[in-house]
Amino acid sequence: MKKIILASLLLATTLSACAGTNKENKTEINNPSKEVKKMGTIHLTKAEFISKVANYEANPSEWKYLGDKPCIIDFYASWCGPCKTIAPILEDLAKEYDGQIYVYKVNTEEEQELAGAFGIRSIPTILFCPMVGAPQMAQGAMPKESFKQAITDVLLKK
């Protein structure tokens, strides 16, 4: 008898938990304040880089930015201490400047050809890509204020 009652309770709990899975309920359950979730950093493969940032294979001698917003590209490795230091800073900046810039990440261990094409010799290496003009490169970990200054001066040109 206890097994039947227990099974009935489990079935009822399961059915009621699954009942709220339509789109309207999901939004309210997962996001009761209806707050818009801001985008964070975006990991790029070589193919995504070529389609979203610059097709350096088709135009090896000319930089032509393909994005619809300026971007920061972080060339990093998972084992790199300074890379780990700036990762949360870049994540915060991606959310703070959501809708104004993209913050991309390229894992140099997984995308060695892409890193080689840009002459990445030390990490982290940061590429600041404005909408018009050549990108600017910085090497090493930087404080958040330096990133913000570069975003203002190089990317947003305020």
C-alpha cells in the first residue's frame, strides 16, 4: 500500500512539474522580473571568424571588418593565468556594452591556424576592431579601466 501511495505522489509531482513548460510559463518561471538577459562573450571558431569578423583568406592583404558592431577579440588559452584574470573582466564588459560591441574569444590551442594568421605569439592578445579602419592590438592582461578607455577611444570613438 505504501508503494502505491508513493508511486502516486511521484507521478502527480512529475505531471505538475511538466505542466508549466509552454513558452509563456517558461518565461515567467525562469525570469519572473522579465529582465532581458544580456549577451556575454562569444567563442569563435575559424569558420565563424571568417564569416563574422574578417575573411582574411579571401583578402589576405586588406583588412575588411564584416561585423555590424565594433568588437574586441581575446586570443587566449585555457591554461594561461593572465587570460583567466581578464576573462571575467571581458564577460562584464560584454554585458555592460551589450548592443554596442561584441566581445569574442578565440582559443589559440583549438584555433592554431587562426592565431598564426594574426601572428599571435603571446597570450592574452587583444584585438580591438572598429567599424572603420585597421584593428589595434594589445598584449598582456589589462585592468578593466584600460579596456573601457580603449572601447571609448578606439571602438566607439566618443
